[in-house]
Amino acid sequence: MAEANNSLHLAKLRARLHRATITIALQRAQWAIKAKLQRQGLRLSQFKHRDLVIQAEAYLQTTRRS
């Protein structure tokens, strides 16, 4: 019984760590996109949040391949 509980606990922990990793990666990608746009002289208020998220997701896709 204890082994089953440990196994379940580890599975939940792995799932949480996986989600946390994805969240942090997406935040870093958003920071990178925002910095790039600011370097180009663009104002972030010109962009919808969803558009920035889409660009961040695309940024992650391109960096994964490298």
C-alpha cells in the first residue's frame, strides 16, 4: 500500500514539475519577445496580450529546434 502511495505521489510531483517548467519557459519567451519589440522601438501597449503569447509560443518552437 505504501509503495502505491509513493508511486502516485511521484507521478503527481512529476506532473507539477513538468507544468512549472512549461510555465517558466513561456514567461521567459514572453520577456524575450517584449524586449525584442522594445529594442525595435515599438510600444507594448500596441499589442494585444494574446498576440504576444502567440509570438512567445512561436519563439519557443524555434528555440526547441536549435
